Amino acid sequence: MKDRFFLAAIGAGALAISACAKTTPVEGAPEPAPSTNTGVATQGGRWSANIQSVTQNTGAVAQTSRDRSYGSATWTLGAGPSLTNMNLVFTYTGSERSLAWAILPGSCGNPALPVVPMSNFPELNIGGGGRAQVTTSLPISLPTSGSYHIDIYRDRRGGTESLVACGNLRYAAG
């Protein structure tokens, strides 16, 4: 029991001493070096992509088709350091009236898991003339390096069998 009181007294004394400590800058000392780039945007960089339809199997071994779907996307810094904005415009010639999409690491054709869960990506609702547009915030910091792409799918499962279109994102510093 005495040991516990002794340790508590020592801990309280150390806390009191550290609370009184004060750092004073030394005159003439060099300023601290600014932090190096951590791979996350802090200013006006942006990722952009041109999205094109992909070749799809139609069920028969030798039959494939490619529709004439196309679009563009812009991924920018959002309202906070861990938020980004996505503006996605897509024109679709297929029969589905809503499509799923995701941002994935790597280049088109490389299967990967999305950078955030699929539920964070709102559906693209196809309107008149086959046009869809979505502007949304995503709960992820904007990277400044690496490679990313956008996949657009016929359904929310997001598998390669339902892939409609893809676009490689390219980064440009702001």
C-alpha cells in the first residue's frame, strides 16, 4: 500500500514539474524546416480522367461488344483535409438506368479494392439522352502521388463482370 502512495506522489510531482516547463526560442537560431510532402494534397491539386467504355463479353465465347459510352471526372481537395470532391459526368448508351462507380488504386484493367467502401460512392442516375452527373464529397484525403482509376459498373457488386467503363486519373499540381 505504501508503494502505491509513493508511486502516486512521484507521478504527481513529475506532472507538476513538466507543467511548469516552458520552451523559449533561441535568438538567431534557424527556423525549423517545413515538413516534406506526405503524399496528400494541401492546396489546389486535382486528378482528372477521360472515361471510355470497355469491351464486354456478351456470353458467347467469341462475341464481345463495345458501346459508345464516355465521360470525364475531376477529383479535387474538399472542405477539410480528409475530404475530397468528385465531379463525374458520364454518357451511357446501355439499357441500365443507374450505374455504380468507384475510385481504385492502379491503372485501368488492374483489379483492386476501392479506396473507400462502395457505399460511399453515390449511384449515377441515367437521365434523358443517356447522360448522368454526380457531384459528391468523399471521406478520403486527396493523394498527390500514386496511380488511380475510376471504374463504372452496371451494378453495386462492382465486379469485373459488370464493368462498363474505365478512366485513368492523372494528377496535376495546382
